[in-house]
Amino acid sequence: MTTSPTAESMAQPPPRIIQGGMGVAISSWQLARAVSAAGHLGVVSGTALDVVYARRLQDGDEGGHVRRALGAFPVPAIAQRVLDTYFLAAGRPEGSPYCAVPMFTLQPPVALQELTVVANFCEVYLAKEGHHGVVGINYLRKVELPIPFACLGAMLAGVDYVIAGAGNPSELPELLRRLARRDGVALSVRTQGTTSADGTFAVRCSPRALLGGGASLRKPQMLAIVASTDLAAGLAADPVTRPDGFVIEGHTAGGHNAPPRGPRRTTPTGEPIYDDRDVVDLEAVRELGLPFWLAGSQGSPQGLASALAVGAAGVQVGTAFAFCAESGLADKLKRQVLGDLVSGGVSVHTDWRLSPTGFPFKVLDLAGTLADGDLTARPHVCDLGALRSPYRQADGTIGYHCPAEPTKMYVAKGGRAANTDGRECLCNALLAAADLPQRRPHGYDEPAVVTSGDDFSAVTALLRSRPDATPYPASAVIDYLCAVP
């Protein structure tokens, strides 16, 4: 059982296949472990792991995996506090809701800091258990308040790669270097309505205050997810911001996409229009001297071969892994998608309004989810707050708002009602997709949203030997990608 990097794992060449860090808990430790054990880079999603682990414990920790990981946490008193707060040995009573996890602010309570560190430790620990492969964790720069505590927890478990996108990750290389020394860190946070006179705002983490003393940690490699040549060149130009490599992500990838460059243009159905300005100059990226991987419709033997031919280290693949047996997508949804593919096909659209972040977001058109028009009238509730933004209130203090919260509440905080049109709570919907839906009064469960890339060719190919539409193993995805085109 391995919980920290070994000389063997550190000496491995860059992986040819990076398994994407998808959704909330879709890139599960089970999936990452399967991919890493096969010699590639398995990646866990680091988004909202504090809530994920609180809910897993409230559901009774089936299989005892969380408690096994908690037993390896280097500060047992912290692990015990998390266990005492959330673990229900018999699980939640039938029909009862999950208890709330505090929402992040610029000054998060110590208990939330501890939960976040522990949750990220556990997810990486479980992904690294039982093999010597490399494991990464994926973060969204837009979900910024938990990042210092999340990175600290992942590093305590020996994470090998931190991969970050959905925003500019320029501060992360230095943040990881400082955390490796157990120095205090401050991650700047964009705060709406402030001026230079207000100073800068940041969320701060002190490893020594939180965990006590201890040996230095190994700094993981940091890969920046970028969608423009300019961003890649800017990050690489400064030793402070220079990552260890890039994931070049095209707009056909699942989840959040970078907005198109230039004036806003949409199709008649409201989808963003991309053009040649959104194509990354791979020759210019290669000249930066850092390894890079291609993402977005690269999940095929031809995609991998083409990436290698243009100088990439390999590809990042999400969609094919999202529907495999080891992914964290709810089994019912997984089988529904695979059944639709076998019987006729699926469709994906890019919704510019759905995500509170303002980034375009890929949505799989699936009955019974938020993509279903019958469900879009769900009451607006913001009780998780991962996508809230801090803003300056009239009295100079900092408040938090989200376009997906109730419109009256958002407007009362100074927001424009128009900003709430079409917004939905991705926090609750993505947790529901991972089979962790919140139970509301009168037996109402939060509906899921399923995100996916545009390209289902790999999934279709893998289903040819599975006419019953049962999920295929992650190993089958790897075998397919590595086949000679």
C-alpha cells in the first residue's frame, strides 16, 4: 500500500493518457486508481470534496473506505473531529436530508478548513492505495476559496500532479511551493465592487497553525489547463507562474469551456460560436519548452497518435472515462446514457447561461435531469455556495452572492435580476449526478445535471461488444486508446 511518492513513481516519464478530472466526484478515487495502476495518470476531482466526504460519512461509509483513509491521516485528532461530526454508522434515516456543511468565506471556520484538508487527503490516499502509479487532482480556479486547504490535504497524501483550469492558475505554482515548506499562503480572491483603495483580498492558510509541525512535503507537478496561446505564454514567461506543463483544452471538452474570443456571438439556439481565434497555436506552445497534452475530442487512437505527432506528450480524455464502471456518475444515469447511445444516440449542447460562473457549460440532454424543460422550474436554493462570489457591501464589509440563488436575495445584495435568468445551481446538480442528491421537503430530491464532451466515438466503440449497455471497465478505455490506429 502506497500513500506517498516513491522513487519509482517520481522517475516515470510524462504519462501519455491523463484521465480527466470531471464534475463533482465523477472522477472518483476508484476511477483514478484504476487508471494509475494501469500506468497512466489517474485524476480525482477536487471540487467540493468537503461536501462529498461529509455526505459519504452520513450515508454510513459503505465499505469503510473513508474510515480507512481517515485512519492514515497524519493528525489523528483532526480526523476524529471530522468523524465525530459527520459519521452515522447506520446512515441517514430514510427520507432525511444531509446536514449542512458550512459555506466558504474569506475567513473559513477552522472546522471547515480541517474537513477540506481531510477530504482531499482521503480522496488522494484512496486513489494511490495499492500501486506505485502517479495520481493527480483537478481544481477549478473559479472555485477558489477552498484551494489552499484542498491542495494541502492532497499534498499530505502525496499527490503527484495538481491540474487547474476554469480561470487563470498563475498563483498555484508558488502556492504549492510554499505549502511544500509548510509556509503560510494567501490566494488572492477577486472581490466585486472593490477599488484599489480597498486593498487586496485573499483567503489564507497556515499549515503549521492548522496541523502543527511536521516535515516538508513534496511539491507536486502543476499542469495549467489553458485555451489560449496568450495565457500559456504568459504563464511560462515568469518563473513564479511557470507551470510544469499545459493541458490545451478545446471547446468540445465537457464541463466548463473558455468563452470564445472576440465579440459575443451565439447560434439561434443560444450556443456560443467559436472560430479560428479560439484555436491554440501548438507550435508556439511547443516552443515554450514545457510538455503539453491535448484535450477535447482527443479520445481515440487517432487522437492520441495525432497529438504525439504534433509534439504533445499525450492526451487528456474525459468522456470515455465518465461512463465507465469505475466512475462516480450515478449508476442509473450511467446506464441511461449508455442505453440511449445503443438505441439511437445522445446530444450535447453548450449552455452559456446555466453556470453561475458565466463560463459556457456543456450539458448532456438527458430526460429527468436539469436539461429536461420540465425540471428547470426548481426553486432556487443556494445552500452549498461553492460558486458564490465575494462582493463589497455598502458598509464596506464583504458579502457573498450567486446568480443561482433566489432572485430577490440576489437583487437585495445589489445584483441585477437579469443576471439570474437561466442560472441553475450547479453545486446541487453535480452532487446529484454523483448520487449524492440533497433531499428537500415533501420527498423532493435535487435533480442532476450530466456534463460531457461532444465526442462520443470512444463510448460508442466500447459499447459494440456490450449490446446490453452495461458500463465497461476503465481498462477497456485504455486498451482502446492505445490500440494502433
